Amino acid sequence: MKSVLILSTVASVIIQFNKLNIDYFKSNKYKIILCSNFSKGSSMPTNLIREEITKLKSKNIEIVNIPFSRNPLNLFSHIYSYFKLKSLISNFRISLVNTHTPIASALIRLVKFINFKNLKVIYTIHGFHFFKTNNTLIQQIFKFIETVLSKITDLAITINNYDYEIAKKMFYLKLAKTNGIGIQIPNLSPNIPNEPFDSNILRIISIGELNNNKNHISLIKQLINMKNIELNIYGKGINYDRLSKYITKKNLKYVFLRGYSTDILNHIKNSHIFILPSKREGLSVALMEAMSFRKPCIVSNIRGNNELISDGVGGYLVDLKAKNGFRNAITKYLNNKNLLLEHGNQNYLKILDYSNNYVFRQLKEIYDSFLALNNKYESHKTI
């Protein structure tokens, strides 16, 4: 039986973003091995990761834990993970890798280059790593590394137009693009609101890991002294204590840190507006899910976000340098609630092309074409 390794630095990416990949390889009779750091470093609670692992194992999917580090400067961890990956490829006689996230993807391509020349590597780019820092020197180093590694990447898949244009300037042997990773579209009529808009309180939802990139503190600061709103932030992360202390200090009784939720779609449904103040995104699943529930969206004007939201059509794009950009956008909805339905309907219609069914058809065409050209894998020869 053919074996495929689906690889990620963090478990949440494996569990939350790879359903369609698992479905494809399962339908094509591959033995599936999932490898990630299932122990720590994920945005998902540990107990939920364990539950998902149990479900995956019940489907005869192999689970392998490697303690990858997300810190690019943790060389000792990366060396250890490199040798663990090398053993994994050898032990399972893996011929194909579907890899995600920068650290794990860099390591597996080094394994290919040094040890297994015939290993085929498909790299799904959820946002280039060199955009995750404002340090120009570090940014250029990361970009140089990715450019070099692109030469030994058999297939690269981007999930937004911005990254696709960047990738075209590199040296990937084959390049493709999908409309995100796919989401389940609820069966809603675009003409009937699923949430009444006559409430006195405008309920706003934000979803994402509580870290510096998600930029919640900037949003919260802009909401001081606002009336008739309620902000519910869902997610966990290193900034929880900092955000909680600030909310208490400023007596913001209308801002709530709700933690991680397994019922997030219901929370989206019961909100009026979705807001995403991130500094960087690939193509936000939470944003797409909000659009699928016909929610108007206020988002930072960055790659990915501005591919999904047109300013004044499906919501508002906010310049992160604007002093009160998010506050002003919220005020527009407070002053004209008809915009909630108008913008929400536009989002629902646009997001149909990002559905699970649509993206699965894209992936199937990409994978079928790629595997047809590489259906005779040679035996691995360790150098």
C-alpha cells in the first residue's frame, strides 16, 4: 500500500485544516501517517487534541508525535526533529509528503535533499514565514531560505493570490492555488436574516489565538467608552493575562475573553459582526466561516483579508495605522443597521466558491495531475 505523510509543526493545523487532504488520500487507498507536535504548542486544548487523535486512529490513520519547535532559532530542537523525520520516512517507507507550516516543511525538504532524493514533497503554503517579522534582516534571511528550498519542492500550493504571486518568482517545480482550505457552507437563504437586527446591543465576535499577531489589544483600546456594543473574543494563547488585566483596568464590562470553544459556529451565528484585527493572515478560516453565516466583517487591510472582503461591500477594510479605524467601522453599523444585512448577503454569495466541495474539486484536479506524472516512485536510497 502507498503511504503518505501529512506533516505540520503544530497539531491544530493537522486537525483543523487537513480534512480535505485526508479525504483525498483515503479515497485513493493511501496509508495515512499524520505527524506533528501533538504534545504542546497548539492553539487547541490538549484534551481536544487527544479526542481528535482517538477519532483519527479509529479510521486506521497512524499518529506520530515529533516535538517540533515553532522558534526558528531553536537549532537543537530542529536537529533532533530532522533525525526523527529521517527515521519516520525510512520506517514507513513513505514516498509522498504533504507538508504544512514553515519549520516542519523546511526540515522535511532537507531530509529529501540529503537522504531521500526520490521523496515527493507537496508544500501547502498557509502564508510565507518571511512576512511574520518586521525585522528586515530576518525577513530577508527567511525569504532566502524559502527561495533555496523551493528548488527541491515538487509541488507548492498557495491558498491566496498574494502568496501565489510571490511563489511565482521562486523555483518551485510545480505551483498551484486553491481557494483556501475549504469550509462547510450552512444552508441559508441569502434573503432572510438568521439573526434579528433590532437588538439594542451590537454583538461583535473575534476569533483567534491570543497572541501579538492577532492584535486584540489594539482593537480593545479603540473600544473604550463605546456604547451599545458587546465584544466576545474566542481563543486561547500567551496574551490572555495581559488582555484580561487591561479589560479589568479600563472597566470594559462589554468586552469578554471567552476562551477556546468547540461550538464556534453557533457563536458566529448569534453575533451581528465579525472582526479580525490581525497583522498577518494567510486566508482566515474564521473569516470565511463568518462570511458563510452572512456576517458583515471588519478586518485589517492585509493579504488574505482584502482578497475576501471588499471595502464597503462585504464590510470594511481597516488600515492598521489608522488611529480609530475599527471603532469608526463599528460606528457605521451602529448608525445604519441595514448595512448588516446588505454586507452579510454579499459575503454569503462570495464565499460559495470557497466551500469544501469547490476546494476538494480543485485539490483533486491538482493532486490527480501531479500523481499521474509521479506514479512510479523509486525505492529510497539513503546517502
